[in-house]
Amino acid sequence: VNDNNNNNNKNMLFNLHPNVFCTTATPHLGVSRQTYFPIPRIAETIIGAGMDTTGRDLFRLNSEKNLANAAAGNIVGGVVGGVRRLSALSPRNAANTISNGFNDAKDARGSDLRKHDDDDDDGNEMECIIRNMCLQEKYLTPLRNFRRRVAYANAYGTDFQVPTETAAFLHPRSGVGHFVVASRYGSSSSIEGEGEGSTMTSAEEEKAAENESGTKEENGGNNEELVQQRSSPVLRPFIVAVVRTEKTSQPQSHYGAATDDADELIRMSQSLDSLGWTKVFIDVRDRIPVPGLTRPAWLRPVCGSLDDLIRERTGLQFRSLQPSSSGANGDDQTTSNNGDASKNSSESETSDCILTSQELAQSTNAGDSFDFPLGHTVMIANSKSEGYTRINSQGRPVMDNLAEEMVNDVLEFE
């Protein structure tokens, strides 16, 4: 390879940009306290230990060990301080002996903890990679450099391996706001005739996608028209909603020290949210090959489903945008104003809707039916074998949609 080629290679690498970072049904927060069926911590510990390093990471066992060591260190420090105060009442020589003894013990304990807190029995470094990837700047900085960060998550309790809360890093105590960019509720945010409860088959969806692609080709590469089309989100029926968090600047010291496992989990959730993400909630209930059973009303979420919540919020906003008085030119102007107001509110209703992480966690936890939790493999259209291909074939449109969105994002990058 000559020098000219080396220079060209350097220039090519220099022009690479971190554009889109996308995850699909990924356990961002691990699976501790996030399992499909709630299990006690002792059971998580046994299962995680049986899965070796992967299990310790997913169940954040190393993280809990560090928290326990920190708590034990605080207790020992308090006992040492109390004994020192008592030793002040003893004769001078005895006080010096006791004080020196505890100082030696403290130094030995501190060095041992520093040496062994993050080491296993073989002296290898033991760190909770799930926690570190959410909280440490050496992992957050590369993520922050991407132009867009996208997370696909299954909704309504259909994912056994990766439930919604960890896939979309939601927390029932977090108040982080999520702006609803688009939803399948309302004609302005979904394909005509493909609202909630649509029974469009995969073949019909593929035909609709082909028609949409043909329309783009007829535009003859008119970028302005394509951008206008992209500015009005067109959602497939399996997309419940697309939400977005604001990118904020939060220094690492803002989170402070975690006092227990629950505090650490909310810190992880809010730390990731602060990077600014687009979260896509997927409903594959009608694509799972095993039919579901209707859930009794008393077992449904108190806040309703995510569809219901968005419908309620956007309905309130729609009513608040209605004109309160007629125009000066009589009924004709009033009708015109009402038409304009309806159009404007229809276009902006979802973008003005804000849901907290807590509300999203509650409304996506369960739907109006009991479904066999095969959503994980269905959504990603797992095709590792002939049997899996047949079972998960209905998930292909989901991945096709994701691929199309990523290609469009790359093509629009300037």
C-alpha cells in the first residue's frame, strides 16, 4: 500500500459520523426487578449466579455487592468512631493503644476493600457493566455523540425476555417527560384505515409499503417533497407510539451515591433519558401465533393502556384548542375557523402530549388481554431456524419499518 492510499484511507475515516444508534428489545437496565413474573431477590441471585458472568451482569449482582460493601463500610466506620469517643475517657496510654489499633484495622480494611470490592476470587476485575454503561461517562460520551438514539420496545406484556421497562429504560418513580411525536391514535398519525384494532394482514402492509415506495419514485428524486412527506409521520398499525426525551446536560456528580438497589435503578433510567432518545413502542399481540384471552376489567391497568392514555390527553388538548367565540362575519367564518383549528390541532395534538416515565411504565405494562409472551422473537423476526422463521414471520414488517427508517435517517444526513 503506497502513501497515497494511506492518505485516502485516513480521509475516509475522518469523514465517518456517528449517525444513528438503535437497539431492539435490549435490557438497558438489566433484568433485576424487571422480570416478566416478579421473583424475590434471592431467586435472582441464584439464577444470576448460575448464568455466570452474563447472569451477574443482567441481574446486577456485582452492583449489589458494591452497595453492600459501601453500607458495611459506613457501619464499621460508625462503630470505630464510637469506640474512639469512649477511649477518650481511658488513661492516655490505653487510649493511644486503642486508637492506633483501630487506625491499623481501618487502614487494612480500606485497602482490602479497594483491592477486593471489584475483584473476583481469581483477582480479575468485577464490575457491573449494565450499571456502568448507564452511569459512567466513558460509555455515555460515545452514545451522546450519535445524532439520534432509537430504542424499540415491546408493549403490553408480550416480551418475556426483555419487558418494556428495561427495553425503554422506564421507571415507576421517574418523572422524566416524554414528548409524544406520533401515535396510531387519530388519522393524522397513522395510515388511512390502519388505526387501533386494525386487522390488516402482512400482505396488505407490504402492498401499502410498495405503494408508498412507488409514490416516492414518481417524485423523481424531489428531495423537498420527500422531506415534506417525512415531516408527517405515517405509522404502521403495530406502532403504538413514538416518544422522545430531551437531550439535557447532567453532570455525573448530580446523581450522588446510591443508597440501595432501587435508587441505583432510577439513576440509571434518568441518566440514559438525559441523552435524548426516540422510543418506539411496538404492539405485536395480533402477530403472536398463539391467540390471547380477554383480560377482565378489574385486572387491567388503572391508568388504562398507552393507547387510552394518549387518546385521553390529546382529546383534552383538542377541546382546549376549539375557538370560544364566533367570527365577525357570521357562521361562514366560524366554520372556516373551526376547520382550520381542527386541522392545526390534528397535526399538532400528539407533539403537544407529554407523558412521564412513570405513566409510560404503567400504561405499557399490560393490555386488555392475556397473551403468550413470544413478542421478543416475533418483533425481531428471529429466523435462526425453519421453525423460528414460521413462528416469527409476522414480525418482518416491524424490522422492515426499522430498516427503512434508518436508511431514511442516513440519507437525510447532511
